[in-house]
Amino acid sequence: MRIYLAGPELFLADADRIAAAKRAICAAEGHVGVFPTEPPPVPPPAGEPEWFRLYLANEAHIRSCDALIANLTPFRGPSADPGTVYELGFMRALGRPIAGFMNTAARFGSGIHEA
């Protein structure tokens, strides 16, 4: 089974190390982990804006996978990375299995203070 590994880790300095560790966990269970920074199965067309090429590449990755696991740990704010949430919703819209996790025990919204 190919599993798309969604999450904000791609923005971290050690993204390659994290991707390798997650792929190894998938491989140990007989699956293939697909990280967003890998070359997409269908290269986006040249000449398009970078943001659009990234969008097409991520959707190509997701379409090529059988399931998705998302890191929903709050990132740069009180909620999950919005790109990760989009990817999770896109996979769900395709009718494929999704799972999410958080690396915190804090309750959602605990970092929001009233003005």
C-alpha cells in the first residue's frame, strides 16, 4: 500500500531526516511512504507559476496513493497546517482511507487567548 505522509515536516530544517524515518516505518510494515517533497509521479507542466506546480505535484502524489496519514499537530498557530488539512480533505474526497495524529497532549484552542 502506498501511503501519503502529509504534514508540516517539509518546512523543517531536518525534513529529509524525518521523511526517511517515516518511510522506514512504512517499509517495516510492508508499505511505501510517499513524502510531499519527492518527485511527483506526473511532473507538472513547465512554465507554470511555482505555486501551481507545487499544487499539481501534491495532488499527483495523493492520487497515486492508497491512503493518507496526516500530522495534525498545531503548526505556526493554534491549528494544523492548512496545506495538510487540504491534503487530508482531498484524499477523503477520493474515498480513500485517512488517519491523523498530533504530537501534543494540549487541547485544541488551548493556545488562543481572549483579547
